[in-house]
Amino acid sequence: MTMRRGRWWAAGLLVTGVWTSTPAAWAQGAPGKPATPDKGAAAPATPTPTPAPSPADADKESTRLFEDAKKAHKAFQWDKARDAALAAFKLKPDPAYGLILGQSELQTGKPRDAAEHLELYVREAKSATAIEKQAAQKLLDEAKLKLGTLYIKVNVEGADVVVDGRAAGRTPLAAPIFVDPGSHEIEVKKFGFDPGKELLAVAPATESEMEFALAPLPTEPEKAEPEKPKEEPKPPPLPSPKWRTYGMIGGAGLTVLGLGLGVGLTVMANGKSDEADQQLDVLRRTTPTTSGLCGAGGFAPNAGACAKLKDTLSSQDAAANGAMAGYIIGGVAAIGTLGLFLLPRTPFGRKLMGVNVVPVFGAGQTGGMVVGSF
């Protein structure tokens, strides 16, 4: 950490000394195109637009802002130095501003912007001395340790290079493209050519070379394929007859009722059976061995208990018979409901599984007639 801070102080002192000693040389940079107005600036208070400054006024204001940037840079006020230098660069994109602007951006955590401005300074700042460019190159190398550097080559000139939806230049590119670590989408396109697109994963402190070969689009229009015949829509399925729906609902209800009745009566029959066993056990314990339990030769005091046992056995038989009837009703209803569900959805009078069902009404007869081939 101490060595890193010392290198920054050394670079800062070197750049400060250079800019303090030769202010006139830095004020006269290579001419650039006037910068476009900042889109984030507030709208004027009056509807009358503010007239654009003349080139002479823009140069004067740019020089003033850059002097403020040098003073802030000398005092190691990096945010203030970056804001002033960036404002000067927007008014007049002079490559000579790149050294202080790039170092300030690097110090304020903007390595990609710093790399772009430092690379521009090293490449195009003609008035810079060898010592100044050496200082800028060291700062550029420091920024590139946090970035990925892309060298893009395209087989045609005038193609637009777009990185993550942001315009990065037009071929041939004069400088590499600096990107933050991570995945990036690189697209190259030109009118009349098939565009190229690639997805690239970039690691910090790496350099990548990419080549795009754009193929020209065919000049003659391709023959349109013959239209395929439109398929006629399939007819909707026939609606289920109402009698079928009502029959399934009724059958399902009868199934539940029959099975419920059978289960309930089965439980009742089992209870009566247990009760009869208990009554019979009492009779056996209270009857002498020399006498019968019930009947004509039975033990006389058992008459009331025998009658009660007879009623219990009769109730058991009735419950068992009722349970059997419930099971039969529920089973028949379940089979009928299943048959209605599996029956094809065809109304009466139409062909049903190869058989025509036709109602017959006549004198002295009413019914149906089944006609078909087997």
C-alpha cells in the first residue's frame, strides 16, 4: 500500500511540475471538434435558446477551466480537478488535457474513462515531451490492470463497432477499446453487410484480439417460397348429449349412495354380531348343563334373554342383507357411470361404433332399431 501511494505522489508531482512550468504549451493543443452540449444540463429558464459560444469564447473558457483543473490537481483535489478538466475537454476536446484528466479519473475510481483519455494523450498530444508521455504511459498501464483491452479488426472500413449497445467507433479503429471485467457483447455492422456479433468474457489486465469478417448481402432479391396451402380448420368436437351428462351425474351420486349404505349397514351388522355373541355368552354362563339354552326344551328363566337374542340376530341378518343390496346398487351404478363416460360422444340417430341407432315410432309399436354391419 505504501509503494502504491508513493508512486501516485511521484506521478502527481511530475505532472504538476510539467503543467506549472509549461502552461503556454498545454494551452495550445491540437484542434478538436467542438463538444456537444451536455444532455444532463438544466433547460433554460426562458423559451429563447442560449446562443452557442463562438470558437474564440469556447477556447477562452476551456483554457480557464483547465487552469482551475491544474490548480486542483496540484492540491491533490482529484474530484475538483476531474470536473474542471472534463468540462474543459467537452468545450475543446484537446488531447493535451488528457494527462490531468486521466490521472484525476483514475484517482476517483473511473479507470475506463482514465484509460481512454490517457491513451488519447499518448497517441495524439503532439506538444507533450517524452517525460510527460512516459508519465502518461505509466498511468495508462496502471488503469489497464483493472480493465480488459480489446483490439478489433474488421475486413471492411466504415463499419460501426458497438460494445454493450454503446458506439465505440468506426473501422479502422485508431485505438483499442477498454472495457470493465465481465461479459460484453461486441457487434459490428455496416449497411449492405451481414452484421457480426460475439459475446466475450473479459478478465482484468488482459488483452484480446477479435476479427470480424462481414459478408455482403445478396444484391438480387431472393425468390419467395411458394405459399403452402392453408389447412382447413378441424371441425370442433361434437357436444356431449345432455342425457349423457345427466346420466353420469346421477350414476355417480347413486354409486356414492349405494356404497355409503353398504358400508354403514356392514358396520351395523358387525355390531349386532358382537352383541349377539355377548348375549349368547351370558346365556351359556347362566344355564345349567342339564338344560338347553333356548327353544322348547330350553331353560325356562332364559325366555326373555332368548327373545332378545333372536331380535339381535334378526337385526344382524337385515343389516347384512341391506349392506349387500347397497354394494350391488353402488357397483351397478359405478359400472353404468363408467360406461357412459367411455361411450363415444355421438348423439342418437348418428353412427355409433359402426352401428346406426334409429328410433322407430309406428302404429302399435314404439322402440328403436339397430342397423349395422358386423
